[in-house]
Amino acid sequence: MTASPGKVVRGETLRKLVLDTALERFSTDGYFNTSIHDIRRQAGVSIGSIYHHFGNKEALAKALYDDLLQRMDAGLQQVMEESQDCRTRCDGIIAFLFETTAQAPQTMRFVLESRHREFLPDEPPVCSSQPFQRMRECIEQGMAAGELRPMEVPVAATVAFGGAIRLLHLYLDGVLDRPLSDFLPDMQEAAWRAIAMDPPRNTTRENA
Amino acid sequence: MTASPGKVVRGETLRKLVLDTALERFSTDGYFNTSIHDIRRQAGVSIGSIYHHFGNKEALAKALYDDLLQRMDAGLQQVMEESQDCRTRCDGIIAFLFETTAQAPQTMRFVLESRHREFLPDEPPVCSSQPFQRMRECIEQGMAAGELRPMEVPVAATVAFGGAIRLLHLYLDGVLDRPLSDFLPDMQEAAWRAIAMDPPRNTTRENA
DNA sequence: GTCTATACCCTGATAGAC
DNA sequence: GTCTATCAGGGTATAGAC
């Protein structure tokens, strides 16, 4: 996301370039450690252009935030539509989280690790954003369908994906020394065990 | 943690007062939204005193961070010593996390929600701090003892406590409308199901 | 050890030419 | 739409009296 010297960038292209640069800086240094001048320098555009397109620094962060959340939600929505089966959906969601983190760590860092309330005071907490609501929806439907064991819904939702999300944190913090994909099957299994309805206990044979 | 007017505060008492005030401001507004003047004003002390005791703003945050981590670790260590049984330990850790969050939400907010790397650049990530290592230790021992099913250790560790930690986030963000304690038993059960060794399958009866 | 007053820098934001 | 030059304000940190 560094400026290519000589190439003139304008309009929507410039806007995108600024967003990309902002993501890189915000996700690595943090919002407050990044000045508009830093972004200006790295993107190779002028301060005036940034303010023309976004108005102020907070609005730039908000535009970025909305953009990333919407993309994440689109991915989750697709997973939800591909199957009605709760197990398949949960596996798909965890796989999606792992893949997105591996391919776009900066996106995940910004969505998952930033404390948005500190620089977007009017924004509701991330947990209540679209992507997280969609995960909860998956759990609610699974429980209603009897695929999940009856329990407190917030517990089911957090236990289904909380382990995966914590593993993403380890990965993003550089604590994990192996690729995320190594852990995918185990994580899917473990998450499912926590919430799945008991397998029928074969009482028939014992009664016979 | 507001200054009691008229009361003269000095020495170690002043130091503690500043730490308490800093915790309150950092955990609610964030490190970067809190100026030394904010802390000075709320604590009712002078800027000079703060710089005398801590040197600079970052060192103040570091002192606070170390203090809180150490207290948390002491609590976890106690849980670990009270029993050698992995199930009891896991339940105890989750209970400890819930109780601490309910009683000292600001502490948990600062330890769990802050992005320390943004203002303590030389600090290792939280995930590798003492308290988190202790949780991992619990899991490693449980697996070695055969109480937990064989699986990738990072998966077991994150799935054992990741659900609980995510629920803490919901609570701290005000998304949960009921007290944490309502969810404790369900969370302990669910976490354990994810990692526990399969109950012996009663093959004896079938073989007989 | 604690205080007040102040220096100094960086940051977000604006003005106005092109 | 994009640019450069500039401003005003607030932030950390220091100096030096008490």
C-alpha cells in the first residue's frame, strides 16, 4: 500500500488507496499512533485529498470499519446460505474465520482487536455488529431445530465460536508458531462437542 | 477514586490513588483519550507528583498493568493449588474469571480489552502473560494425565476458556442484560464437554 | 515530595491557489 | 479534486520554588 511513484492517482482510486493505507497503519500501529500525516506520506497523496474524501480522521476510520464489517458479513451470509444444517454452518463459520485471518490478517486485526469505542464513540460494540449477530442467529436456529442441546443461548454462541476467536488472537499476536489451518479440524470438533445434542444413547439395545 | 477534598495525600498513598484513578480513566476512556491532566484533576494531585512517582505516562500504564496482572495471576494460582483435578480446576478458573469481572469490571476491561501493544510497545502480548500461561498449564497437565481427550494443545486451551472470555466481553460491553453468574454453570459444562475425555462407552455390557 | 508555571512539539484541521 | 502552507489547541514533560 505504498505509493507507486510517478503514477497519478485520483478520484475513487485515491479513495481506495487511502483506505488501504489507513487499514495497514491502523492495524499495525493503532488508530492513535497513526497521524493523518503518516497516512498522507505512505499513500503519497496530499492532506487536502484525504480531508476532501473523508472529512476528518474519525470519519476515515468509520468508513474503513463499515467497509470491513460489510465484507465480513457478506462472507458469513454466504456460509449461512450454503447449508441449513447447524453443524455444517458452524464448521463453515470457523473455517471462514480461519481463512480470512490467514489471508487478510490486517482486516481481522482491525475488526477483532481494535477498541473501536475509543475512536468511534458513537458506534455500538463490535459484539452487536452484523457479523456477530449472524453467528448468534446460527446458534439460535440450531437450538430451535433441536440440533443443539438446550442451554443458555449466550453461552452456546460464545462457546461455539469463542475458542476459535481466541485462537485467532494467538495467531495475530504471533504466539502461534504454526499455520492456523493446522488447527481447523480439531477446533471444529471441539466447538461442536460443546454445543451438540447428546448422541442418542442406544437405550434400545439395553432395553431389548 | 475521586479526590476527597481537604484530605492531604502523600507518599505511597498518593501513588496508589494515582494508580486507581488511572485504572478508572484508562479502562473507560482508553489510554490515548486520557491525558495526564485528566488523572491529575480527578485524583486531586499535582502533575509534578505523578511524574515524580512514575516518570512518564507510559511507565504509569506499565506499573498499572504489572500490578493487575500479578493480582490476577495470584488468584489463578490459588485456584490451581486448591485441586489437582482438571475438571475442578477448569471450573474454578472460569468461576474466578466471572467473579473478578463482576466485582472489578475495570480491572478486567484494562487487562482483557485494552490493546496494550499500542501504548506499551515493548511488552509481550497479553496471551503470553502469566495468567494466560497458567491456564494453558492447567490444560497441558490435564491432557498429560489423560483427563482430557488428546488434541492440539492450543485448541484445547482456547476452547476451554475462550467461550468464557468472550462472554466476559459481552458483559463488559453491556450487551448482556443478566448477571454473569446466571451463565456460570452452563458455561462450565459446555467448556468441559469440549475438552473432556469421552466417558467410557460401557462396552463391557455389550461384550458380556 | 509536592506544587505551579511554562516550554515545546505534534496533531488535526483549514484556507486558498491551481 | 488536488495541492501546499499554515494555524490553533492540547499533549507530554520539565524547571524550579516551596
